[in-house]
Amino acid sequence: MNKGIPQEGVILRIKPESQRITLLDSVEGKRMLLFSSYAPVGALITYSAFTRLGIPRLVLHELCAVPLRIAAHSLCFLHYALALCDVGIPLGSCVQEAYNILAWLCQENAILSSVQKDFFLAKLIMVLGLHTTQSYLCERCARVIRAMSVDTLSIVALELDCCAHLPRWIQQCLEEYVVKAGYERASDKYAG
């Protein structure tokens, strides 16, 4: 562990009963650490890690960005984005593009339209390699999403006729990966 060297990560999940935090580190990938100071789920933080008595521990340095507007407007959307990474990335593995997408979401902190949320989650699902067994997504739409940069989401105005099935495909992926892994199901489409 890089004792004392500041690292950057996005908090994916907190288990208060065991004082464990799961985060996606910009370099070391998905990690589970013991924590003593609070930071909200979804926050982009700088921290250092050290091992004491064989247990990796987190020392919080700074809350760099907290997606409060997104959480207030669409908590289920944020929940699904974080849960996809928690479920789709094994401990110790780094998916740099997934980290970049989450860091962008934390820093952008904009209210996304329903279409932008669809494209955001679809991009994240594809980056993580999570695909549903039922394909509601045509190859043309999949190619556009794979090629799309997340920082152009704020100006996404795709009028692809095939994208009408995108919400159904996303919902199927969420059911297949996130809900089956024990995360709560949203009552409606990203609730916001």
C-alpha cells in the first residue's frame, strides 16, 4: 500500500456495521478499506491507505467533489451507476474508463435528462462488459454508445430510431447484474 501518498477514488459503497468502504481508485482499482471518518457514497476523495494488523485502512484527506445535485434530483440513477461499478469490477481490478466516467459524474454534478441518463448508464454497462442475455439493443446504437465520450453527454442529442429500446436494455442489465447482486430495485426509471 502507498502509505501516506495521496490517492484519488470514488466511494462506491459504505458498510457502516463493519466500518468498511468500497471505492474505485484511479490507479489501484476497486478496493475495500476500513474507515474511521465519514465521506458520502458517490464522493470523489483523496485519501491515503495503510495496513495495520493486516487490515487495509483509509485516511481521508479531502472531499474533492460530491454529486449532491445529482443525488437530490435522481438518487436512483446515482445508486445504479455506483452499483454497476461495485458489481462489475472485481476487487483489485482497475477499469480506468469506468473510473473516469464516475469521476466525471461527481465533478459535473449536473442534472441530466432522461436521455442523458440512459446514455450514461449504457456507456458504463458497455465499459464494464456487462451485457444482458436478451438483446434489445441494435448494433448501430451500440456502436454509437461505445464511441461516445462521456464528457459530451451534456450535448448528446442523438436521434437514432433504434435507441427507443435503450431504456429496456438498460433495465434488463440492471435486473441481471445489480438487483441479483442484492442491491435494491428502483420503483421507477431512475426516479427522477
